[in-house]
Amino acid sequence: MASQPADLTTHITALGHFEAGRLAEAAGACQAILQRVPQDWLALRLLGGVREKEGDFDQAARCFAAALQAAPPETGDTFNLLNELAGALLRKRDFEGALVCCRRALAQSPHDPGALHNCGHALVALNRHAEALEKFRQALMAMPDSVELRHNEAIAMLALGMWPQAWERLEARLKIPSLHVADGLPEYVPHWRGEFDIGGKTILLQAEQGLGDTLQYVRYLPWVTQRGARVVLRVQPVLGKLLANFPGADKVITFYDHVSDVDFQCPLMSLPMAFGTTVAKVPARVPYLSMPPEYLLLWQALLGIPRRKRIGIAWSGMQHAPHRSLPLAMLAPLLERPDLEFHALQHEIPAADRSWLDAHPMVVDHSPKLKEFADNAAVVALMDLVVTIDTSIAHLAGALGKPVWIMLPFSADCRWLLDRADTPWYPTARLFRQRQPGDWHGVVAEVVRALSG
């Protein structure tokens, strides 16, 4: 039943705390109001905003849902509450629920860019990229200058294989501060995207985003040198030794090093656009990566003579994409194979997985000795097969030309396209996809069957 809010003075006090970033005080003020008027929709809404800022998306969604139910129709705020609830549901990964809210919001305002954007996000997460692309494009009609919308349009197009146009739209990422793509790029050095001759010039090719992105797109470097340019490659510090002698690079530096004396610059993820990459035209000759020989000799000595087929595994990645990871215990049906030898390829093992590993010591843990990615490369080179989630290890194995089986979530990263068991990026890769959201058990069972076949 809808109710009237408490006096506005208390709401203004709570709102002042919230806008000043005093979240604890704002929450306390909201809770004081709700003790007197449990269905005060303004306090519920503001408390939802507080919980969302705190990262408690489950509670945020509960508060927004309660506010939506309690708000009197005459307030006219149903649309905004639906959008806020959809945003919280997206962040707690309830994509079906978010889509329901978005559709209710769009029924009230069919051309609202915020609701369309949220709807597109939900559809991408539900692996419905063509529908998502339609929503992003509808939103862009209302907000043609939105770099976030343009970026998300690019992501949907990449998944759908519409690469030439998608690469161009992906340039919008450079203007999104939260992606940190432009961090460290020289401010006054002109950009190059393949549109003019660079013969005799020096160009900076700079890594961006994750380690896997660097390993995937560094393949284009020899194509740049074929244009007659001198190349300075700048990468993440942990990749410095692995890429120190990459073919075609005149100089390899890391983010710790200052950039000087370059004529042009190009982030690595802009190279597919510079060379007009299509699904049918990918520089995919492998291996295009090798490891320093001293690392290979070291790990040959550490691992000794193989007595069984060696399988390298990686199951946990960066926390910004937790849906790509799975608990180590879920790999038990694979790890119980006594005829195989399993090696952990991760620098760090989560605490929960460490406990399981201590109780089930069927995986050789190399994490204390993996100091540089050159170490990982050497271990991967000594494996017969790598089984991994979508993380940098997948790109490392693919770049080294090793057989690699990549376990993907239901809505996989756009680079893996849709409904394919192979990838144009890595000829030695095989993709294993969730059939339902969160169904790692099915993926692992498919891997076990494939290994037994």
C-alpha cells in the first residue's frame, strides 16, 4: 500500500549526506525515517542509492523495488524508479529481472536513451546481441554524442561479426575515463589508424586494458613494420621480459618507462581497424610469440621429464569479470584423471581454492615461482594441452600455438563471436560454451568427454 513520506526536512538531511559522500550518515538518516514510516518511498529510494554506491546491489534492488511498490502513482516517478531498479538488477547480474524492468520503463517512454541503454546491457548479458544492437542504436538516435553508447554498439557488433564497422566504433573507448585506455599516451603525439604513410617514422604501439588484450593484439606489430615504421612497443611491466625481443619491435618499454621521440601513436586495440580486419582476414599464423630461452631451460629443469600427459589449467581471473571464473572444486571431474598430470598456471590462487587444493593435491601449484609472464609462457610451452577460462592464459597459449581449450560463460566476450567452437584468432583453440547462464558443470562435463574421446 502506498504511503506518504515523512516531513521533507529529514529527507533533505539524508539527501545532503548522500550528495556529500557521507554514505553511512545518509543510510542512518534513511533508516531513521523508515523506522517511523516503513513504506516511505523517498527514503527507500535514497537508501537504494546508498547501497548501490556501497556495492551492495542485492540490497539496492530490494530498496528500489520497495520504493516502486510504495510510491503513489501521482508522484509520476514510476519510470525513474524502474530505471534505477533495472540498473541495480544489472549489477547484481539478474538480467531477466532487469529486462522486465526495462520493458516496463520503455512502455512508458519508448525513446528514453537510459532505459534503452539498460535494455541493451541486459540483452547482451542474455546472449541476444542482435536485439541489444537495435536498442543501442535507438538510444544513439536520442544521444548521438554518447561515447558509452557508441562503445556498447561496437561490442554488440563485434560479437555479431560486423567487424570493419565495429572497430571504428570501438575508438569511442578512448574517451571513456573509466576504461583508462588513454592513460600514459603522449598528449600531443598524433594518432595513426592506417590512413597515411608512416614509412621512416617512429610509432608508439601501446598496450591497453588487460594482459590478454596485449597478447592478442601484439600480433599486428610485424604488419606495422612492413609499412616501414620504426616501432616502440610499450606494455605492462609483467609482460616486459616476455615481449622484450618481439619480432619487429625496435624498442620494448613498459609503463614504468617514459615515452620520447615518437612521431605517431596507436593503442594496440586500434590496430585491427588500421588493417581492416574482418572475420575472414585475421593475422592468425601461430606461434607469433616465443619465450626467452633461459626461462624455458629453467622450467624444463623444474618440471623434469614428463611421465604423463601434461595439462595446464587456469580457472580464476580478474575480479572485474567474476562470471568468467569458476571454483577449482568444479574441475574435480577433470582433475581426478590419474593418467594425466595437472599444472596450475595462475600467479595467484584464491584462498577458497587453496583450501580445496590442500585437501586434494592433484594439481602441481607453481604460483610461488611464477614471477614474470615469461615464467607462465615457459610452463605453457611444456604442456600438452591448456584448459582455461577466458583469461590471459588463453591468449598466451594461443599465441604460443599450443592446443588450448577455453571455457566460456553463457554470454562470452565479444572477441569469441557467437555459437562457435573455434576462433579466427587462434587456430589451436577450441571453445567450450555454457549452454545456460552459470552452468559450469555442463562445460566441465563437455571438457571431460572431449579429453576422453
